[in-house]
Amino acid sequence: MSLVTKIEGWGNAHRPGWLDIFRIILGLFITYKGFEFMFNIDSLQNTTAGMGEMFSAAAIAHYIVFAHALGGPLIVFGIYTRIVSLVQVPILIGAVVFVNYPNGFLSLGNHMELEISLIVLIGLIVFMIFGGGKFSVDERRRKDVAAS
């Protein structure tokens, strides 16, 4: 039995029920941010421009939009929750380290985006460990496989 399988089994056995509500809210927020970035892609590209050449800034911006707009609904319904959370984590690490941290904690002009980014990052790490939960497509799929 691999380490990933052991972590998955432990996460499924020790998962509190309220995390399902948090997973849905987190997925809706990520979807909202994806569409917000989609409609303001120039602003997002300016934010990512400091990370390298112009092409890489555009590529990073499009990756963020695609990952958020597609990954958010998958998290809401609990479809491939661990994988989708893993895809989101580098984006949130970049948001915390490169974008929001230089502005500081509790910055009123920044509308507390650093704190929100940290909460989302921690939530994604939690769902990488605990998975989609009782009310998710992942759980339904696991029960179907176990029954057959």
C-alpha cells in the first residue's frame, strides 16, 4: 500500500462533515475569482508581468483563469477534488508570496486579499488530504467501485 493510499484512507476516515459546506463555498469563491480574472485579463497579465517575459506572463495568466474557472465547479461538486486542489495550490502560493505578501497583512487598501488567499490555500491543502467528503461525486464513485 502506497503512502498516497494510506493518506487517502486516513483522510476519508477522519473527515468532519462541516468540511462539505466549506468545500462548496471554497469552490464557488474560486469560480468567482476565475471569472473575475477572465473579465480583467489585462490586469492579471500586468500582475504576472513581473514574473518573467511577456509570453510567460500571458501563459501564467491564462493558466490561472483556466484552472480557477474549471477547477472551482469541480471542487463544488467534489469531482477529482484532490487532483483539482493540487492544481490550484501553486496558484495560491504565487498569490500569497508574489502578489499579496508584499502589500502586507491587514492592508485596508488591499481589502485583506492576503488573508483570503491564505484561507483558500489552507483550504486547498485540507482538501488534498481529506478529499471531497460524504456529499461529493468522488464519494459516490468510490461507493460504486466498492459495491462492484
